[in-house]
Amino acid sequence: MRLGKVSLEEKFAAFSHEWSPKIAGEFDNYYVKLVRIGGEFVWHHHESEDELFFVVEGAIAMHYREESGAEHVERFGPGEFLVVPRGVEHKPVADPGTKLMLIEQRSVVNTGNVRNERTSEAVRI
């Protein structure tokens, strides 16, 4: 592992595609991913991993369902983060141009238990 600071501004400038996470760093068994998002994602959950969503720019509404089936929405913006526990079905809906930093285990697939055209393998930037 190489010691050195990471500029979020420089890393975000390196890509423009939405909903395609990029690996900006790693530690232990975790990746630090950056992603540009806008609009609605898909309902999904992760069987074995929690996810941390940190808003760098923009805003996101995290829709999630409890075991009872009740649906809730948690909205958060720049400088705020939300942890989605493993097993919780969720769907991010973001303002156009939203930038996120994700901290998640290396095994996390962006669409969790769902495989479709939005499923993306994270690559390093």
C-alpha cells in the first residue's frame, strides 16, 4: 500500500459516467469508492455487507424498507453520511450531479442481490 493523500476533486475529474463506482483507495478489506449519481437506482440489498454513503456534493434520498414492509425515506446532503445495514432493501434516488464517497467491503457489488444493466464492476482511478 502506498502512503499519500487523495484529492477528491482530482479523482472526480477523472470520470463522468453515472452509477459506475470507481476505486479511489483501499484499507484492510475495504474500498473507498467514488461515484457520480443522478436519478433513481434499483431496489436491492446486500446479504453480508453494510454500506456507507457519504455525500460530497448534491443530495440523496435513500428509500428503504423495514422487515415489516414499511417504506421510509432518509434525505441527506453534503458532509452527511448514512450507513445502510446488511440485509436492508434500499434504493438511492439522487439529485442530478450528486457525488458520493462509498466505504464498503471489497466484496460489495453495486446492485447487491440484483443483476441487471446497472451492475458494474468497480475499477481503479
